[in-house]
Amino acid sequence: MIRLGLIGFPLSHSLSPRLHTAAFKALGLDGEYKLYPVPPDDRDSLVGLSRRVRSGELLGLNITIPHKQTIIPMMDELTPTAQAIGAVNTIYAKDGKLIGHNTDAPGFLSDLYRSYPQTFVEKNALVMGAGGAARAVVYALLADGWKVTLAVRRTDVEQAGALIESMCPVAGDESLRSVLMEADTLSPLVAGIRLIVNATPLGMSPKVDDCPWPEDLSFPRVATIYDLVYNPRETLLLRRARAAGLCAASGIGMLVEQAALSFACWTEREAPREVMFGAVEA
């Protein structure tokens, strides 16, 4: 049997087991995908689960908030993508070594252009957040030729600085900067923004009344909103954006895309994306 899993905390709800179960059935594979809730400071559990992958007891694991960076020291190698991003969401064993990979970046970019197939003429993006998810989004956008502004809380300014420094090999001289996620600092920038990405957990269940966008700040007149949060399906951010007449998408598509790419890493089989999307819609 193929045994896979997802490490994260909290895990009040996740669609990942449903996605992978559907993929197993579609390909005629005998497999299971389990959730492993691991508190933020529980390093021993991370080490233990990593060892189970190394031993072959588990074929692989997905990693989610808040462990995408803390898991890195437990890896023997990082793929070039994971190395550039500085965050891991997929681990597997190869030739006795534990490999850390990141499928969030290609998963995000693939779903962005699937959701919005029109060409973005002006590639100016605002990414809210500076954690592991934000790193993947920023890397994907920079590699695709976007200029990116990070919007962060005062407590995350140092983290944003570290993210910007780590992205120097990918970013041009003026392709990446950070500002405070406050109305006064965002207001002068809003008119030129064409894509807003929420890469924070704000709005995620059970805190569904949270929203990263300042309440006293209007959205750009012409912009696309992409919220990585997928539980609930429609966040307060998405409701506010749609009420303002903007196109807005949740992170459901990215969830499927990154899951499909992880599935291929573990099984060396092409994931049945249509089946996985169907499992989400069901």
C-alpha cells in the first residue's frame, strides 16, 4: 500500500485526503493519505515523521503551515526550487536521502493562468505575507517577470527583509520591495497594482471574519484578487473584492495543482487532475 500524509497545525479541515484518494482510485492504486496534526513547537514529531519517510514506511509527505521552513534542517537535500524559495511543502526519499521539494510555486502560477487566461499586460503584484506560502508565490511571480511588493505587518518586517535578501538571485534591482500592510502605506501604490495575492492565513477557518486588506482602503479599480486560503471557499477578502466588482479566486485551484505535482513526485505517475478537481467540487 502507498502511504502518504500531510503535516500541519491546525488542521480543522483539509481537502487533501479527498484529492489523493480520488487520484488513487482513478489510477487503480492501493493507497491512503492521512493527516498528521503537529503543533508549531513539536520538533520531535517532525523528526519522527521524516524518519518514517526515510525508512520507506511513508512514501512521502506534504508540509503546510507552520512547518514549511522548520522542516528544512531535517532534509538531506533540497531541489533547486525549494532551495530558491527557502520553503518545503513536499518530501520524499531517493537513494536513501530525504529530499525537500516545493510544488507550491509552480502550482500557484499554473492555477493563476488557468483561472485568468487573459494576459496580464502590466505585471505589478502585491503579495500579502512573508511566510513560506508567500515565498513560493513571490518566487513564482519574479521568475515569470513580475514586479512584486510585499505587504506585511510590523511584526513581520524582519521576516520580509530576509525573504527579499534570499530572492536577490531571482529579483532584479527594482523587482521586489516591502511595505507595511496598512492603509496609509498601501494607498499610494494601489492604482498601479494589477494582482493582489493573500499569502497569509488571515480569513482561514475558524477565524473567518479576519481579512488582510485594510478595512479603510479601497481596492484598485483594475486588479485581480487571488486568495491562497481555500477554507472557507469564499473568504471575507473574496467577498469584499467581488462586491467591489473585481475578479477573485480562492486557493482551491492551487491546492489541486500543487497536490497533483506532489503526487507525481511520489508515484512517478501523472496525476488525474480532472478527477481531483471533481473531488473538490463534490
